[in-house]
Amino acid sequence: MEEDVENIGLFGLDPGLEAYKDHFRYRIKRYVDQKKLIEENETSLEEFAQGNDETKVTRLFYAAAEEGEIVYREWAPAAQEAEVIGDFNGWNGSGHKMQKNQFGVWSIRIPDINGNPAIPHNSRVKFRFKHSNGVWVDRIPAWIKYAIQDPTRFAATYDGVYWDPPSSERYQFKHPRPPKPKAPRIYEAHVGMSSLEPRVNTYREFADDVLPRVRANNYNTVQLMAVMEHSYYGSFGYHVTNFFAVSSRSGTPEDLKYLIDKAHSLGLQVLMDVVHSHASNNITDGLNGFDVGQSSQDSYFHTGDRGYHKLWDSRIFNYANWEVLRFLLQSEVVAR
């Protein structure tokens, strides 16, 4: 560990950090030990993040090995019963009960109907579960790829949307990712705030109107803020509610792909702000809604004061929890 710390170039750039070498040494050791533990139990960090095994948490509605069905899994160890509901079953989950395994993962396989997915693309879905006090609650699936507000209702909470477009509607990348520049020159941007008009800008408008100017000013990298879904727009994207969903105010996942592809066509690398330091404390449309008074071991977050950031009014993750690490690492893999 001593050699690892000594080789950090940061100390040469900022000699004032020398006094904190012991803390850097501690941090590096924690990282190395945790990485080794994951690799011993899960083969690799990437395998750990993917979690495509029955014993692991998988991303929402991930493509099953067998065609002809949708597989949905959700980590909710505190739940007593669970079901999936949505437009597809009239919001009645009695016919779509989920089963729980020894790891607290609920799952269900939903066969296709007449050759078509039982849950239509772009239709609303939610995870319904009962906790220890007998109350049933509806939550947006943790691995949802898209979430929207009802535009006809003021201050409406978000609904999860099953996003699996047919090939005719799925964006196909046309340009390869450009090579990493030796010296990044980064243009940081908030897509929603980039319009000249008093409204939220879209991914496609940003791609067509702003990216060419970024390139013309000799930048080689664009860093996007507020890409992960967040119900409170004033948070600048730092109160994330849905960690796998793109911010729907600016468009769909396919629209974001268009932006990224356009950037690549201009020779621009794309970086995204991925917020893993805390989460929105929203209950109905946020990850916080999975916390129903259980112990920290069975929750995404710490309990009590340790799990609440008073300055940010947000929840603090329990990073010691195996499934929390998997969840956050997987969202980073998807973002890449």
C-alpha cells in the first residue's frame, strides 16, 4: 500500500496533500480489499455489476436467455408480498404475483401474448409490495429506464415506463466512439438550460444546435449534467430519483442516443455526471420509497441520522451493502 500511495501523481501537483497521506493509504486499502472480495465471489467487477444470474439482482426487464417472455426482478428483502402492475394488466397485480428468493430478490416471468411482449413498449408499470405493517405500496421499479409525469396533472409524481422499442424505433448508432484525447478539453453543459428560449431544451435540439458550436470552439469532450432522472428540476440533476432512467424533460432514451451519436460524429467524447453520493428523498417516485422501516442491511440506505444528509435533504447510501454496490456499479456500466 505504501508504494501505491507514493506513486499517486496528485501529491506532486498539490504538495499540501502530503499531510493526508495516511488517509489516502487507508482509502486505497479499502478499495483494494473490496475489489478483491468482489472478484473472489463474483469473478470480476463487470460480472458483479451485470448481475444476470438467478441469484443476483438484474436490471429491470432484462432480456431473458429464452425468447418469448419478459423477466422482471426487484431487490426488496423487506417486502412480504410483491406483484407487478401497470397499464398491461389494468393495474391489478393478482395475476402477476412475484416470488422471493433467499437473497431478497423478487422475480416473475411474463410470457408473450400472441408473439408480442405482454407489457407493451412505452406503457406504464410499477412494483407493488406489502411491508410488515400490512400496507401495500406502489413504487417505480429501481431499474426503470424511463419515467414520466402526467402532463394533465399539476405536480404529478412520476410513473415508470417499460422502455423496449421495436427495432424500427430503436436508435442505431452510426458513428464509432472517437479515441480518447491525450489532453481533454471539456465543455460542461446542462441540456435543459441550453435553449435560447424560456423552456427546457431537448437532447435532439442540443445535438443539432449546440454540439457543432462546441466542436467549432476546439473542445474535444462534452460533459453532460443532469442526465439521470430527477423529479426536482431545481436540483440541477443532483437529487436523482431513477438511476437508470434518462431525464424525460429533454426526451427519450433514443433521443439521448441520438445526441451521443451526433457528438461522436463530430469527434467529441461524451462524459456524463453519474451521481452516486446520495439520492433524492422522494418516496413515491424515488428509490427512497423502498425504505419501509427495515434495517440498514436490507435497505439501499443507512437508517437514522447516518442515512440522511441534512444540508442536501437527501438519503445516504449504505455502501457496505452488497446489493447497493451492485446497483450503483450497474448504473455506471449502463451509463458507459
